[in-house]
Amino acid sequence: MAGNSLIPPAIMLAMLLLISQETHAGHDYRDALRKSILFFEGQRSGKLPPDQRLKWRRDSALRDGSSAGVDLTGGYYDAGDNVASGSLSFLLLTYSNYLSHANKVVACGEFIASPALLRQVAKRQVDYLLGDNPMKMSYMVGYGSRFPQMIHHRGSSVPSVVDHPGRIGCKDGSRYFLSNNPNPNLLIGAVVGGPNITDDFPDSRPYFQLTEPTTYINAPLLGLLGYFSAHS
């Protein structure tokens, strides 16, 4: 007989609400995975490698740390923050795989959640992020026909050095930040913070809680997209 584990009622209620939502056409998880990887190329700092694919991102911060006599060049920029569904979905998927190997289920009173159900909930959250939501838009830049155009990200919103070789100071970026025009540099694969509590999404740079992408939001999504790419 399979063992069982306990799960908090609040999380169980959230799962029931998610699995009751209307389903839509399937998503291309492989395409989303490819775009998600590109996002990290757009976050590179320092001297870029020859195989850099996002061409608007060029060498940057080449003197980072020099004022303190240390070399801090390279690495990745952290942000440009707050879709929690990416982290939660990754945990659900990981836990569902654990339950499968341990031959267990999750029990909450009379309700039993199988590993397959947990994977379904994780998949629904990924689908929400990719466009199955009240706004009918993808929260990943470059995925689908409708996605954020004015993300809170300096590198994406100011002209590339290719088009504007002159230096743009910190305060000089304000006119681009406040512009109503779409960002000139498409940060493909970037997942933004997402909608507010009413499922509304103002596509505007000043709403940084909603429109800013970060590496730690995007990182868990790589594992999810990798899994669903291989199991769809």
C-alpha cells in the first residue's frame, strides 16, 4: 500500500483552484526553453564570448572592481522581480518526482493528490506564465504573439552601444525609462514579475515589481521547461 504525506490546506486549495481552470491549446515548451536560455546570454557582464547570440548586448563593466584593486569583471547581472509561480512549480515538480519514486501520495483529509496531479498543477502554472491567463498574454518576452514590450531593464530599454556609441549616464537614462515606446532591445526569454493581485498587467517600466525580470525568477523555469519539453 502506498504511503502518504501531509500538505498544508492552503496549498491544497490553491492546487484545486489551479486544476479547475480552463485549459487552452498546448504550448511549445521547447521553444520557450530555447528562449529562456537566451535570456541568460542577455544578462552577461564583462567580455562576451564570440558565440554571443543577443547581439545588442556588448562587452560591459570591463573595469568592474578596478577602483578597489580587484578584478570583478564577468558573471551575470542579477536583474534588469516577482512571479513566485516559477519557484513553487519547480518545488511541486520535484516533490511529485520524489513521491513517484517513493510510491507515495499527498493526503489532506479525504483529498488525495497523486504525483501526476502535482505535475499537472506545476504544468498549469507554467501554462499560465506562457499565456493561459486572464490577460491572454505571455509573461516571457519573445514567446507568443503578445508579451511585455516595456520591461524594467536598463540594457533592454536604452539604445545599444551599436546604435548609440556615446556614453549614457545613469541619470541620462531617464528619458528612455519614461518613454512610451517599446524597448529597443528585445531581451528574449526574460520572464517578468507578472500581473498584480487582480490579474491585471500594466506594461510600464515604472511598475518594476511587475515588469522587471531577474535571474532568480528565470532559473527555476529552466528546469520546468526542460522537463515538460521531454514529457509532452
